[in-house]
Amino acid sequence: MNLNQVTISSTNVAKATEFYKKLGLRLIVDALPRYVRFECPDGDATFSIHHVENMTDNSTITVYFEDENLDKTVTELQAKGIVFTSNPEDTTWKWREAHLTDLDGNRLILYKAGHNRKNPPWRI
């Protein structure tokens, strides 16, 4: 099994689309105002947004986007007006992460894990 698609909710898909385009995702399906789908610039994964009237508590949803040039990417996104809640930091689980939220409050983490994503030193 391979995770290759993530869908999030938004009350304003058009505004959310612009936000994710700034992050570097490429729009491949445009069914505004109810749905859009992107492909990630690296790999085969896709990411979509569907319209909802109201956001529910989404505190358990976090979307991770891996980037080999994390620090450079964060600096470039900040120059485009993207606000991060934390700048890139090394974690105890051997990833480097920067945190932000999208316009609907969905939690996003841009990270660099490399080999440690699937093969940390404590892997069983």
C-alpha cells in the first residue's frame, strides 16, 4: 500500500488554491469553487482540496511535505508572504521541520528527513 493522495477541506477553495500554488504545488484539476487537485513537484503524490461550508475541529490532521532544500524553500516562501509558526528546527526524531497553517487552519509541516523518514536508528 502506498499513500499517494491527501484531501483537505476548505471554506474557500479559490483562496486555498492560491496558497498551495505559492507553496509550489502544481494545479492539475480545476473544478472551482468546489474542488481542486495538485501534483507535488517531487514524486507521484497528489493533494486535493474540497469545499465545505464550515470547518470542523481538525486538530488531528497534519499534512507533511518533504523538501530536500528545506531552509532555502522556507526562506523563499517567507519572501512570498507565507507565514510560518516555527522556522526550520532539528528534532529529536532526526528530522528538520518548519511548521505553518493554511488559510483554513490545517496544520502543515515542511520537513527534511532523508534516510531517517523510514529508517531511523530505532527502527525495529
